[in-house]
Amino acid sequence: MATHKERYMKAVHLEVPDTVPVDGSLDLIHCQRILGKAPMSPSIFLTQKGEGLDMNDVSKHNQRLLNEASMKLDFDCLILNDWNVYPEGFKPRFIDETSYIDHLGRIHRIKADVKTVYWVDGVVKSPSDLDTFELPDPANLNMDLVEETVNAAADEYPVMGWCHSVVHAPYQIRGGLDKLAFDIYRQPEFAKRLIEKAFRYEIGMVRRLIELGVDLIVEGDDLADIKGPMFSPKIFREFFFPYIR
């Protein structure tokens, strides 16, 4: 029987595997139910338990749970989400007890009862905000989470880097897909600058993932749904395709 990695990579390369490979992303509450181990929440930084920790400690703990649960479910791939890699020493900036700003200028809300953190807004509200907004230097990111997962995968599992570059990251920083869509028509240069800035960060992240041994990169962008593309071919070619290419 093929290893998980052999099976998965055959499918990636459009070859015929021994059986259909299975992967999936899990919410942390499901990892807790499967493993009986509690995930860490960014809310830890509102307590004394957060002293001496940063977001990399939180993300590494939670990635270990994701990896272990994926193996226990017999998934064929371990998945790394680019959102979960932080600059060295980074701590979230809390707006209130349940909302905080992350390293990419995205605003999140903590839903403690279901062990979930979800995106709600972004900090860039205008062109002047973008003038002073800076994303982290990919060279300064703590990649321990990536190295741990690659080592855990060994030769048995492939590791996927799940990235969000040309649509997903810009609209979350901006505060919504609707806002980015309006910008494309009403403030096209503003939209282009935001897309460019997000892409430059993401491509730097992708290069580091590849250097550390990730087997494949998946671009998880909101460009279409089951009904068709969200942007016209003209808009797609002008604003997004130069980066996807």
C-alpha cells in the first residue's frame, strides 16, 4: 500500500493513486473532541498565563493538535495555514475583551464557547491608512510551526502550504470583499496598491515555505463560487491575474 505522501502526490500530479486521497481542515473544537486536548486561544494574552508567550506559542500548540487529529482521522495530508505564521515575539493588539488586531491588520473576534476565532474587519479604511500600513517582513517570521510540521510529516505525509494572496488577504485587510469590489471601480489605484502590498508579503511567505520543505502550495482565494467568477474577465486580468500567473 502507498504511503499517504505517495498517494496524495500522485493525485496532485494527475496520476492514478491506489485509492482516492482525503484531506481536510479542522476547527479546533473538533480537534479537542477527537483528542481530548484543549487548544490555546489568543484570549490567553488577557490573563497572566500569557506572560512570556507570543502568538507563535499559540499557533504551534494548535498546529500540533491539527496534525495529530489529521493523522488520527487517517487524512492523507498535513495542512499549514499561512495566517498562523507570525513575526517573532508578536502579540495581538486587543480592541476589547473579544476582539483583536493581528499581524496583517485583520480584526478578529473570539467565540470562546465554540473554541473559534473568526475574522470580522480590517484596519485599512482609506488610501491614507494604506500609506502608513506595513505588513511584516517575511524574513522576520517565526517558522518553527512549519519546521515542526515538516518534521512530523517525515516521508509519510505531504505538507500543504495553504496561502491567501491576491483576493483573500487584501479584502480582509480592507474589511470586506464588498469594500474591495467597490474600490476596484471607485478607487482603482488604491485597490491595486493594496493587492500589490498583500501579494508581496504572501510571495515572500511562499518562498520560505518552499525553502523549509513544504511539498505543495495551494492558493485558497475567493475568486469564484459554484455559480461562477466573482469578477468579470476584464477585472480579473487587470487586477488579479498578473499575480496569480
